[in-house]
Amino acid sequence: MGKYLVFIMAFVILVLPHQGYAHSGRTDGSGGHNCSAKSQAKGLCTGYHYHNGGGSSGGSTPAPTPAPKQAPATRSDKDCTDFANYEEVVAYWNAKGYSATNDPERLDGFGNAVDDGIPCEVPSGYDTAKINGSPKQIEQQDTAKGEKAGYQKGLNDGTKGAEENDSSTGSVAYQSGYDTGYAKGYSEGMQKFEYQKVAVEKEGYEAEKKQGKLVLPAKYQNNAALKQEFENGFNRALKEKEEAQIVSFQEKGLKDGTKDIKNTPKNVSQTLINAYLSGYEKGQNELKEKYLKMGYNAAFTMISYKKPALKKEKYISWYKEGFKSNNEIGKIAEEAYEMGSNEEKYEVPQKYMKAETVYEYHYGLGKQAAQEDDEANTMIFGLGIAAWLGRRFYVARKMVA
């Protein structure tokens, strides 16, 4: 009896674990069922077979006469053939939280031979990212995690204006997502940084107007770009102030120059002194133009140059220079003389009214010359007649003699 007991125990140890490891599924009243196509593909069984000692586990045992129908036994273990379609497989798999490392119902292959995180037979073209724990889903999750981390890092770097893309280790998908996220975040950060630079430049501009000296705020000392923008704003305001001073000194010099009073500023920069002198020179030129024009216009009213009663010799010199530069007066005198010499009726053309005195004078000269010519011609004619008569008288006397 003891021998039989030992034999039975050995049989149970060797056979029963194998049956449990193969697969599980619904059984009929006889404790067995037909092997599904899925189980056959896995090499778990062939044809009809039994479970839990219900009969022989041989390959092609003919199915016994069906037992009377009984209510199906309730069980939690499922096989791929238990689902109407693949969407049900995925819904069940996901609801259970199964994965390649957590598949107690062995929907994903048998043992560790085919465990790829994809339950049953996936239809062609199916998006496996829907399947919990699938390689594609893990890849997408890694990509999303990397993109989120990269975006935040890029945004932080961009808002500081410092590109430091130092992605940490991770899967290929994580690295790809990180790089994509970093580029996007850095671009957005740089936009914010550009707005910040404008604000900091304006802050520096206002600081110069308020305090007049450059004092860099501590918050910008560790950022070279923002530090530079603050200084740019300060220098812009300083330049505007200097330009305003230059204009002021130029205007002062111009005013003094036109009054012929030179008062070179002291205790100021050479730039401001030069601005004053530049304005003064411009004023002197305007003053000179004033006297040149005065002399030029005087030429229309004077027959000959007369020294003006001006208080400074340089004014007289400018006046005389202007008088002599009037070339219009020569043409006026020439036309007036010709009119007089032709003994035309005296009438000053409208365009010469400003030089009426000169015109009248030269018209008189021309007319006088014409009269003198007439008198000379008359005398010559008289002398000619007298000579002719004398000649005739001489000839007549000769003939009488």
C-alpha cells in the first residue's frame, strides 16, 4: 500500500503542475474541452483533452458523448477565444492593468517565450499604443515625459537668454521628446526675454534721468545680456542729454555770432566749446551775408560807390564786397545808354524800377552822346558845303580869266 501511495504522489508532482502551467479555460461536465486554435498555436494541446484529472491528456482523444447540459462554471481565467473582438481584449487587458511583466492569465503568449506586452493576436494596422504596457505606449509616454521636461528646461533657459541644452540620460524616445520640448520652450522663453530686455533698457533710461549716474541693480549683475540692456538705456538717455546740450550751445553761439559778440564758454567739455564755436561761426556768416546784401542792393541806387557809415571796418568791407559783386547793374546801365543814344522816349522798364536812378543817369549819357554826334555831323556837313562852294567859286574865276 505504501508503494502505491508513493507512486500516486510522484505522479501528482510530475503531471499536475504541467497541466496547470499549460493554460486554463472552460471545461464541460466531463472535465475537459476541445483545444482552441490559439492554444494549439501555442503548442499547449491538440484536439479534445481533460483538466484536473478528468481523463487522458493525450493529443487526439475523440470527444466523449456530451453530458447533460449544466450551467457554465464561473471562472476568472480567460483565453483569447473568449472575446468577441480585439477591442474587448484590449479593454479587458487595460482594465486589469496587465503588462508584459504582469500577465497572470497568459493572454500575452506562453511563459516568457513571446512576452512582448501585446495580448493575443493583434490585427494588422491596429494602434498598439492603446494597449497598456505596450512598447508603443511606453515609447509615447517616454516621448511625452521627455518633451515636458525639455520644454520646462528650454523655457527657463530662454527667459534667461542662455541656451544650455543638457538633456539627461533616458530612452531614445525620451531624448527625442526632450529635444523637441527644449526647442519649443527655448523659443517661447526667448520671446519673453526679448520683452524683458526692452523693459530693462527702458529702466536704465529712466535711471539716468533720475540719478544721473550708472548704478546697476543687483538683479541684473549675473545676466550679461540684461546688464548690457540696462547700460544701453542709461547711455541712450545720457546721449540725448548731451545732444540737447550741444544744440543749446550751438544756438547760443549762433545768437552771439549774429550780434558779433564772442563769449566762448568755460568749465565745460571740449565738445560743448566746439558746439558754441560752430554756432558762432554760422552766426558770423549770417551777419556777413546781411552786409553783403546791403552793399549789393546799394549798387542799384548809387552812380558810384560811396563808403557807408558803419561802425566796424569789417562791416564796411563786406558792404563794399557786396556792392562790387552786383553784375546786374552793368546790364541795366548798358540798356539805358542804348535807349538814350537811340533817342527813344525815356521809360524805365518795370524790371529795372529798383535801379531807376542808375537807369536815368545812363539814359542821359546815351542821349547826350547822340546829340553830340548830331552836332558834329551838322558841323561837318556845313564845312563840306562851304568847301564845295569855295571850289566852285575858284573854278568860276579861272574860267572868267
